[in-house]
Amino acid sequence: MSTLEIRNLHVSVETEEGPREILRGVDLTVRKGETHAIMGPNGSGKSTLSYSIAGHPKYTVTNGSITLDGEDVLTMGVDARARAGIFLAMQYPVEIPGVSVSNFLRSSATAVRGEAPKLRTWVKEVKASMEALEMDPAFAERGVNEGFSGGEKKRHEILQMALLKPKIAVLDETDSGLDVDALRIVSGGIEAVRAKGETGILLITHYTRILRYIKPEFVHVMAAGRIVDSGGPELAAVLEDGGYDRYVKGGGAAVSLGGGAAAVAPAGAGAAS
């Protein structure tokens, strides 16, 4: 069973004033077939966590570990992490002018799978996935994210996930900037991947609206660089009613997760393993 394990993760970013610690001891386990939602206020470290898992060079891991099926992820380059089965849907997908969506998708699949997919099978696979996301076939010949609307960019991210079939998918605020119809379509695409039970999903969001379509087994609250609360789907409802004030103002507690069970220790007492 594929498992992503994060233990006592500390991450810093370089600023004009020097290194600034953003993650301060994150513990999290995501297994194949599980869906975990991470929620929290702006600046809590949610996106930093996603980029650290993917290997963004801007972020420096100063302590702790990330492993996938027992393999040390932190020793891998970004491309090696993708081949190992880690996928990141970015909050702000970048444009790649001159590269068509169809070429980008097939090149990505070839890199991840280790060989080029058979063309006839691949064309059918892409067509079916695009239809599920209500994407015009002409979309495949456009430059990657070039002139795309916010909804088109996010649909393209989910299209990649559906075709690449990762072990672990990290979705960084995939719901941001989406109108009601686009949110429904994108959520449907995520649910289709989730229903196959082959991918562990880490869904990062500010809001509960996407959780009306996607029901995670686990919900975690991040504040000040730590996971400070953990529970089931009912925790999302509590957050919708009460917001994050009690976590931001009250200090909270650091939570160590092992197989979905939360062991609570006072904040600042050090991360449990």
C-alpha cells in the first residue's frame, strides 16, 4: 500500500531579512485511497507544505523527513519525485507558450511511465478524460495554460492527474478562482480519480465549499506552521461555523498523526514522532 509519511518537518524560505521558518514540525501520513483535507488561514504554511513535498527549490527543509513507500523523498529531484508517484496540482499553474496540451500530456506520461503510451490507446484515454471534465477537444491543441481562464487551468491540472495516475496527489487550493459550474466539474474529476482507490489525495483549501462535493476521511487544521487539530469530515462543518480564530488566537496544540489517529501535545513542546 502506497504511503506518504511526513515526520517533524521544518521548512524555511529565504527572505531579505534572512531565513524565515514557515513549517515548524509537521507530522502527517497519507495512504493509498485516503483523502485528507488540510485547511487553515492565509500564511499558515499550507502551500509551503505542498511545494516542499513536490521539491520546489525555494523551500529548504531544515529538519524532519518525507518518505514515499519508505524511500527518502528529500534526496530526489523534482522529476524523480514525479516518476516515483507524487503529483502537485498548483494553485497558480504557469503558462508554457509553444507547447501544446496534447504534446505536454504525452511527454509527461512517457516520463512518468518510462515508455511512450501506445498512441491509439492514449488518444482514447485522453478523449475520455477530457469529456469527463467537459473540455472541448480543440483544447488539446492550445498552448499549455496560454490564455486559459482560471477554470480551464484547474481542469487541465485535474486532467493531468487523471492521466498520470499518481500514488499521491497534492491539490493546492484547486478550488480557488472557480465559479460554481467549474467547481462542480473539477470536483467531479477529482472524485473520479478518488473512486478508483489507487491514489492518496491531500486536498489543501481555505474553504469548505469544495468539501460539499468531495468528502475527505480526514480533516486537519494548520496554523502557524503546524497541524493544530485533526478530525473527520465533521471538523470542516465546525470550521465553516466558527472559522479559524480559536486556532490563531488560542495557540492550539500540535498534532501528531499516525494512521489517522491524533496524539495531542502542547504547542511548542516539540513534535512527536
